Amino acid sequence: MKNSNYVVKTFALLGFVSFIFFACASSDILEEGENTQTINNNGRYQITNSGGTENSFFVMDTVTGEVKWFESTGRLIKTIQTQ
């Protein structure tokens, strides 16, 4: 009975020390990365087919207004600048 109490206290101390260690380590990581900016690109690109019988499609960047025309193989055919 005495040994099991010793084991429980040892693991409790180990858990407490681990908690403090990881809390301090994550604080250092947050301080290093404070200047990073998260960019969300959800909804940035719109894709449509060419409307003909060709195997090609258009991709429009809604931020810059640039439209690119691609073949279905992924080869860029033409870049179109819009305003």
C-alpha cells in the first residue's frame, strides 16, 4: 500500500512538471510567430468551363481580377488581365 502511494505521487509530480514545461514552451513559440499574418484564400478563385466542346477551363483570381485559360491537362493557354 505504501509503494502504490509513492508511485501515484511520483506520477502526479511528473505530470505537474510536464505541464509547466509545455506551458512555457508554447509561450516561446507564440512570441516568435506574433508577426506572421494568416491569409484566408477561401473564395478567392472562381473556376468555369470554356463553354464549348474544348477541354479547357477558366480560372479567375477575384482579388487581382486576373483570368487564366487552361487546357484540361493543366497547361496554361493564355492570361487575360481584367480591370
